[in-house]
Amino acid sequence: MSTEMIIRLVIVGLVAAALVVGFALDEKTYRD
């Protein structure tokens, strides 16, 4: 794997994690 692919995978992973965490926090705030 090239360095560019690894960097892209890391960025995509961080964005996906941020979206999941954001949705989870939104659900918690709405439920409370």
C-alpha cells in the first residue's frame, strides 16, 4: 500500500467515526 492510500483510509475512518459519534450524541440529547 502506498502512503497516499493509507492517509486517505485514515481520513475516511476519522470522518466516519466523527459522523457515528455525532449521530450517537444527537440521539442521546434528543432522548434526554
